[in-house]
Amino acid sequence: MKTGRSVLPVLAFRIATAAFAGLVLTSGVWAHYLWVTIDSKSGDHGTTNVYFEGGAGPGDGQYNDPFVKRGKTWIQTLDSDKPAEIKMADTKKPGKRWLSGELPAGGPRSITSYGKWGIYTYGKTEVLLHYYSKLIDAESADDFYQLGRSKQLTLDVVPVQAESGYALQLFWKDKPVAGATIQIRGPKGFSATPKTDDEGLVKFETDVTGQFTVKAVFEQKEKGEFEEKPYDLIRHNYTMLITFPKM
């Protein structure tokens, strides 16, 4: 298994374990995450859809403006040296709003998206929110794991090969993060919240197959200003839809 050599000290930054609960306990942007999906039946090579909702599907899109304004979405293929940005359109249907873009190449591929949402008030704390998301579209294990790392994402969860079961590795600025909680949900009620080891790795075993949802939250205790508004904390939210290839 390939892992990073340096580990980000837990004391320098902290992972907000409790934030998973906080993000879903109330209405508003708290309950929203960034999601990347692919509609393979639309366009020559399929269409990618990016949602900012409670789940991976279209909603009213009331918080989409920051992603329309400054969000970015990329495609990475096995033949490309670096990811290519996809032109995304603000897409609307009655009561629904999301971002969509035609994909320039077929699979195997990975689609990633990022957006700086802005400042949101959590109680008395002003928090600058960043969102990251990824989907890997590959059938073979070799292709799947080759596309696992997305260096354009400052925060990234990477599937890595394990002798048995499944393994994920958490990176922040190309360095693995120790002591972080990764939330994993899957079919048939599968649920796991392991913590990363010294190499940023978590491992889990399951007989369940299908699509899993992976979430991670990373916080920086850092004050500053964004769009002339002060903030007390920076929170990075990561979401990945992942279907592991057959062993």
C-alpha cells in the first residue's frame, strides 16, 4: 500500500468530529454538502451534475450562488497529465437548481469539484466554509486506484489498495492527516466512523457492495476576512460518492 511519508501534526490543525452532527441538526447551509454525480445517458460522454444539497440530487439550489460565481469542476483521465476544468452551467427546472456540464471524455475518469462558499454564522462564531467533492468513474481496480488522488483538492480522501477490506487516506495540502474522523455510510445501513492512523489511513471491512458516501471535516483555527466580512474559523467540508471495484 502506498502512503505519504509526512504526517500533518494534529495539534496544528484539528478535525471537527462533532461538526458532522452540527451540520445536520438545523436547516440552512448547515445541512448542505457538495455532491458530484454523472449522468452517462446525457451528452456524447455523459454529463456531470454538481449539487449543493442535503443529498446527491437536485433541490431548490437556494445556496448555489457562490458555486456559480467561483466554483470549479475538473475531469481527470488516465491519459491526461493534469485535470482539465469543465465549463459548468447554472441549470434550472421548476423548483430545482444545480450546476451541470458536458464531459469532454469518457471513462475511466474522476470528476472533482470545489467551491469557497463564504461566511456562515454558527451561533456566535463566523465560519468561512469551503466545500470539496469527488466521484471516481472506473471499473477496473488498477484504473480506479490510479485516479484516486486529486491534487487540485486541498482536502482529499483517497482510496488506496489494501490486502483485505477497504482503505482510505486523508490528505491536507499533500500531507496525510492523523487523528481525523472519517464518516462512511453505505448500503443496507452500513455505518463506520474510524479515525485515521499516523499515516492518515482508515481501514474497514464489510460484505456490503454498492455506493458508499464518505465525509470528512477539517478545521483551521484562523481569523481573517472574506468579502469584507470577518471570520473566526475556517471549515473545510469533503464529500465523496465511491463504489469500490471488485477485488
